[in-house]
Amino acid sequence: MTDRPVRTRYAPSPTGNPHVGNIRSALFSWAFARSRGGQFILRIEDTDRLRFVEHSVEAIMESLRWLGIDWDEGPDVGGPFGPYFQSQRLEHYRAAAETLIERGRAYRCFCTPERLEQLRAAQAAAKRPPGYDGLCRGLNPAESARRAASEPHVVRFAMPREGTTVLQDVIRGEVVFENALQDDFVMLKSDGFPTYHLAVVVDDTAMRITHCIRGDEWISSAPKHIQLYEALGWERPAWAHLPLILGPDHKKLSKRSGDTALLDYRDRGYLPEAMVNFLALLGWALDDHTTILGVEELTRHFDLARVVPNPAVFDIERLNYLNGHYIRAMEDTRWEELVAEWADRGLPASIPRPLDRAVLRAAAPLLRERVTVLSEVADLIAFLFTDGTPPYDPALLAEKAGDAATAARVLEAAITALDGIAPADWQKEAVEAALRGLEGVLGLKLRKFIPALYVAVMGRPTGIPLFDSLVILGRERTLGRLRAAQALVG
Ligand code: GLU
């Protein structure tokens, strides 16, 4: 099975915006194909029409594109094994179901929803596991064919009732399933749509998928798929079930612990390279020490043999760290572009556009050290784009200085010192010297009195470096804000 040219796929169901865990499967599938010089296919598994969510397909493609994951075949680009929407491939599933019925490996089931409900209730009452009891399995084929013409029915797979089904998983090794515990699952629904199990097997075969790489939550489906391959006489792909992703509390990843839509991370100001790096290491490692790694290394070195079977832990702090790393590592020009973009997105509409490029450029290097996610940019530099006093609670001045009297003293001393700088000398060195000089005047350490100055100038007790900020803000605006603050504490 593995001497064929490698072809992997990502086969999402269009049930909304793909979440990070799901995209990790796409990334690993893609990276594996690329590392082997193989092909990567995008297939939309849209046979469950009740769960269909409008615009999911766009969101799926946008998520992949954002991370730089490209596909060789798919719903938009087509390809030799299309169509790539399962809803457009119904005849393939029907044909497979027919074949299996003819071979006696599948059967039509005419049981009504009411009967199945009663069966479930009886099983629950008897504390037995739920499952179909096989009533229609014994129907004679001629009678079954006759009833099929007029009666609604599904097609069920006739699971072997004895023995075991063995999965040789690339990551998990050998996993053995008892056939007696398997259900005669529905392959084809009464509306003619296949269930996931039939569709995935038919399409992975038709699309010549060599490696089926997917999340661990699908491992319980593997025996059904293996039996389908067996019954159809088709060559199986290799299976690789990726480790679960757990939250930091080591519980199943939930919305609260980080399992949100991938694009939410983009919209909160995470960089695609940080996300790729982060996802790549959720269950895989290049070696025992590399923590920073890019798409290039991933697609060159990715190997299923280095995926660990035990669960990976989703740690947002790790993602934050990586985002900060990539922010600091990028070229100046790209950083300036990002600052301009996020300032434009985040600053209030009351600030006239276009924003002053010179100010943005001057602020960009100051922001680099302070920003973890890009959505923080606007708040940190808003004070540079307004003329009046930034909005803040006057009580904050006293609180940050220790008390109101100290705040008044700090502001008075700062105004005197800064006012002493001639307009032509308003540069970082002079501003810094003036403010550091206050340590002696006030008998206070810089870190004690500087927060009150931050509040006066920026409206917040911390922010981008103050001395540089005052230079960008200019002498008059700086003094104006300090005087306004003085009036507020006075
Ligand atoms: N349609 C399934 C999903 O939504 C695909 C599972 C598989 O990769 O086989 O994840």
C-alpha cells in the first residue's frame, strides 16, 4: 500500500468554522504529503445535510490558505478524481452498496424509526449496549428486493459476528477490535445519502489515498472501514490516528481551553507562522530540542514515525510565546505594515484616516517588544493619535503615585523638568535625562513615579517605552497632558 505515490487528504465536514484541532489534522496530512513529494487533496464531506452550515467551505479554504496549506486537488481547483464534494458523488456510494448487497455483505433494513426506538429503550432498560439486533439481516434477498421498490429502507453493513478486526495504525501500532461489539451500521440512509463510513471508504479508494491521517476520535470507526475494504476487496490505505489534543487541565479540549475556530486566532492577531509552529508541535517533534520551526522545515522533515501516540496539550502560553517570537524576528517593513494594518483596524473611527505614517513608523519599533498579539497594537498607540487628554479615571493618578499629594509632586516636577528642554532639543536623550533627574528631586525611584506619568500621557499605567513616546508625542502635547493631569489631582 505504501509503494504507491503518497496521496493524503483533509476531509472536513462543512459544519462551521474549522477548529484548531481539526486544522492540525490538515496540517499533518499536508506536511506528510509534501515531505514525501506527494499530493494533498481537499475533499468536502457534506453528506450530513442536517449539520451543514452555510459558508463553511469558504471558511475551511480560508483557514488552510491562511496557514499556507495548499492542495493539489479540491472543490475549487478540481482534479482527475472529482467531484470533491461528496454530495455530488452519490452514484459511487450507491454502486458500492449494491455490490455489497449482491455479495451478501450488506442488507436492506426496513425497520421503522419506531421499532428502532423501542429496541433502544429495551436495550437501555436491560442495561445492554445499544445496537441493531439484525432483524432484517435474515430477510431473503428476493423479498428484500421486492420490498425495496415500495418501502423506505436503509442499507446496513453485515458485520462479521465473530473474531476480531485488527488495525495496524502507523502511530498507535496494533489495535484489536472485537467484532461481536460492532454494530451492523447504516451505510446508506433512506434518502440515498451515504453515511460517513461508506463515503470515506469509497472516496479514499477512488481518490487513491495512500495514508488516511485523521484525529484519534475516528479510531473507533476504523474497524468498520477495515471491514468495508475487506468486503469490497479494495486495497486499504495506511491509517494514522493523531493524538488527541487536551486542554492545559488535561481534559478534553473545549472552547474554553482553546478549541475555537482557527480564524478567531487570526482575528485576534496571531501570525500564521506562529500558528503553524504551534500546531506542528502538537503531537509531533522534529527532534528532542527544536521549538522554533517553520513551514519549510515542517514540509521537509515531517514524519509520521515521530508523531507520539499520547495526547498533546494545548497551551496558549506557548502560542503567545511563539507569536512574540515571530513578531520580534520579522523584517522591519513587514512589521510596519502590520502595525499600520492593526492600528487602522483597532483605532476608533473618530481618528481621521489615513493615519499618520510617520507616527506609525516611529511607534513600530517600540511596539515590537510589548506586543504579544496584534490586536494589542491599537490600544497601545491610541494616545499618539489624539490631541486632548486621553480618557482615564483621575483616581488612577493618585493610586499609581501612592497618593494624591505625591501625584501632584511628581507632575509638578516633571512639568518643570520637561519645560526646561528647548523645543529644538526635544529628543530622547534630553527627555530621558530630565525624567531620570527627577529621582533626586523627588527622592523616589523612577519605577515609583513613572506609572503616574504613563497615566497622564497615555491614559494607562503601562505601555510602550515612555521616553521615546514623549518624543513622538511632541513637547507641547506632552506638557499639555501633564498640566491637565495636574489640574485633575490638584
Ligand atoms: N468528515 C470527517 C471529519 O469531519 C473526516 C474524518 C476523516 O478524516 O476520515 O473530520
